[in-house]
Amino acid sequence: MFPIARLLLLYKDLNQKRCGRCSLRYEKHLDQCPHCSNLNDFALNAFLEERGIDPNAKSGLGQFIVFAVIVVVVIFFLKQMLKT
Ligand SMILES: [Zn+2]
């Protein structure tokens, strides 16, 4: 991909936010997600299934960061306990 096209994609990304309900991206200036704001829970699940999105899946990176922080905290406390 050309660097300019990549920059344009990045710029587009900066002007978008991710919907907490359907996890699709939409423009920041919109109050509601245009993809799912008019759908009830049942229609939303059908919509997500159609698009191959798992509604219960959280961001993989977010889960990894939470897991890593827990591991670091546990190691830290174990070290403190062994010192005393
Ligand atoms: Zn949405």
C-alpha cells in the first residue's frame, strides 16, 4: 500500500470511533452509531451474525493487556511476600 493511502486510512481512523454495541466504526461527529442505533437486541444479534462479528468477543489486545497487568501485579506481590 502506498504511504499516502496509509496516511489517509490513519486520518480516517482518527475521525472515527468504535461503537460499544456493534463494534463497528463510525464518524465521531455522529451522536449514535448508524449501524446499530435503530436495531433492537434481537436484530442487532442477527446483524452481527450476518457480518461474522461475535457480539461477546472483546478486543483481543485489551484482554491481553488486562491479563498481562494481572500477571505483573501477582509477581510483584509474590516478590514482596518472599522478601519479608
Ligand atoms: Zn453500533
